Amino acid sequence: MVNAVCAKKAMAESTSWINKGRKNASKQKPKQARRDTVIKQAALKDITLAQAQTIKEQYMAALKKLEYEQKSKLLIPADDVRRDAEKIGGFVKSKLQAIPARIAALVAVEPDSFECEQILKKEINQILEELSS
């Protein structure tokens, strides 16, 4: 689609030399100058009708693919993913912060560092098990 404001402005700029009696600096015909300006402002390149139709069909196919992926749940809205990630992050944080209070007494009475490590591993593995289910 062409932006109507840009097109109107391009039209005015490319034909202003007619109203002021000046020669066109680029020595192009007014139609060609206007067309080039509109294309440049619309960020389009000089393409044929067949190429434009091909591009249109590619975009239509991409849209259909997105619709299919959304309906088949292959695509999930970013807000849903963000919300679930925050929920999981909060769960992990609370579980990890609770470890010291829960096992401090067990670790404090254990003189063997290997046994302390095993107690910690067991607690962490329980949390990981909760996360995976």
C-alpha cells in the first residue's frame, strides 16, 4: 500500500516546477520523476507486476502458515510464555530460598562434609523433581 500523505507530498514536489515555471532539475518527465519519488518514499524497488504478485503470494502464504501454527498450538502468544516463565521463576526462587531454613538443622549436626553435600543434593533434586512434573 502507498501512504497517501507521502504520495500527495511526492506529487506536489515533483510537479512544483510546473507551477513555478522552472525546469525540472533531473530533466525527467514529470510522470517519471513523480513515480520515482513515490517509489523511493514507499521504500519499494522498481518491480514488475509478476514480481509484485509473487511477493504478495509469498506474504499471503506466510500469513496462512502463521494462522495454521496458531490454531494448531505450534505458536504461543509471547505474553503467555512471559507469564508462565515468571510463574516458574517465582516457584524456583521460593523453593531455593526455603532450602537453608529447611535443612540447616540437618547440616549443622553433620560433621562429615560428604554427608552435608548429600543432604544438599537430595534437597535440590527434590525441587528439580517438583519442577519437572
